[in-house]
Amino acid sequence: MNGFRSGKLTKYQAAFSKMLPNYSKYVTRISSEKLNEERLIKRTASDSIPQSAFKFLVAGIGSVGSNLAAILNSLNNPEFILVDNEELDSENIKRHFLGFKYLGVNKASALKRFFQDKLPSQKIETESISIFDYFNSNNQIFNEQDYIFLCLGKLNLEKWFIEQIRNKKIKKPIFILWVEPYLIGGQLLFIHPDDVPNTEDLFKKIFKYKFSVISPDEFEKKRELFTLKESGCQTTFSPYSSTHLSLFLSAIHQEIFSIIENDSKKSAYISWVGDLNIAKNLGVKVRDKSFEKYTLIKNKL
């Protein structure tokens, strides 16, 4: 240390000698670290994943939509528009991606909060209205996305969106996902604007899907079995376990990533066959007796 005679007081002694005032005080070490999005992506992404962020619109942030969005988030933290007009409640918390911390919070807003807790710079917009109202008020934003994901569980509404692609009002590809009761089956539709099917070829009367794992007639015959109601509760729910939901999404997300990676322009109709022992025990008929559990079927029109 400058100012002290050589051999009398070393730099270390000047800093730590008990003879000096404030010798016991510590100096706080401050270091900086680069945590911008570009660096984080470079350290965690493979070369096969594009560095630019995808733009995804996800509608329906329920048990299927929330877990799907979490999977999609692995694609370099894409830009999201999350749409849902409901709050997270305790009834389906076991199957939802989020937990009790977010009870009473709008599902889209809660998922945004979760994602941005991990990466505050991630661009996420939320809308707490129905997807139908959102489209009618701002349909152009649909055409600003790379892909649209509908996890609504309402086939009449999802059929309507397919018609919007046919009518050229939506010009971007749409993924539609839903699960069948007890997750005996799960479905993925990929509809590309260059290859739009006739909805009549996909859906029978009363909006029954042609490629459902459960025999289409069973949905009317066993309506009470497929939609349960708790004592004292006015709402109904479709029974299935979080375990089977994880199995479905684990199988189906590989197909989604393949479609995105290859920029596929061909529509696809993929079914996932769940635990057929459940169907057998409940006396539920499946569409094809040759089905094998936990397999994917790529259907053709």
C-alpha cells in the first residue's frame, strides 16, 4: 500500500491489522453476470432449435392447455398469447400445471406469472375473455402468430375455427387437442391452411369426432358416466387422471415438435390410445377392437 515504509507495514497488515480501526469489517464482494435471453438460450438450446422465438397463441389454459404450454415453453421461451376467461379453482388443481399458490387468479395471468418468474424478459400477453370473443374483436392477431393451439374441449367451437381457416380468415396453422373421458383416448388435430379438410369428414352428427378412440355412439349412451357431478355441486366434470394426462402429452408433443421442426404443410389427425383396461372395466366400447393401449394412430381421411 503506497505511503508506508518498506518492511514496516505490509499491504495485508494495513488491511487486517487489529491495531487499526474497523479491522473486523468485511468488504462485500459484488460481481455481475450476463443473464440476457440470448445467452441463456445459447447455453441451454441445441443447434437444431431455431434461435428466434416462436409466436404461439394458446387458448384454454386448463389441465391440457397449461401442461401443453409448459412443454411449448421449452422451445426457447417463445412469445405467448394466453387466452382464458376462467380463474384457477381447487376442483381440477391436481391435473393443472399450476398449484394452490395461484387459486383465484385468472388461469392465463397465473401461467404468465409462473413463466416470467423464471425468465422476466419473456414476452407474454394474456386475455381474460373467451376465445370466440377475442377472435371477433381482434382476428388479425391470429395471423401474426406462428401457430395457434386450441385446448377448449368444445368440439362445436373447434369445428367453427376450422371453418375460419377454410374461409381464409385464419391463415396460420392450428393445433387442436382434447381428451376423451377417463383419458381412454386423446386427440391431436393439425390443420394447415394449405390442406383444410371438410369438417363433415371429421365430425359426425352432434359433433362426434370420426376418429375418437371411444366408439362415437357411446358418448350418447353413457353420457352420465362420462360427465360426473359431485354432491352439492352444480358443475360437471370429465374424469381422468393426471398420470394419463402426462402419458398423453408425452406421446403427442413429439408429433407437435416434429410438425414445427419440419414446417409441415400437411394436416394431420392423430389419436392416442389410453388405458383400455379402464374402458373394459367400465363397459365402454372402443371404435376398433384392434387398438393397443398407449399407442399413437395416424389417421387418414
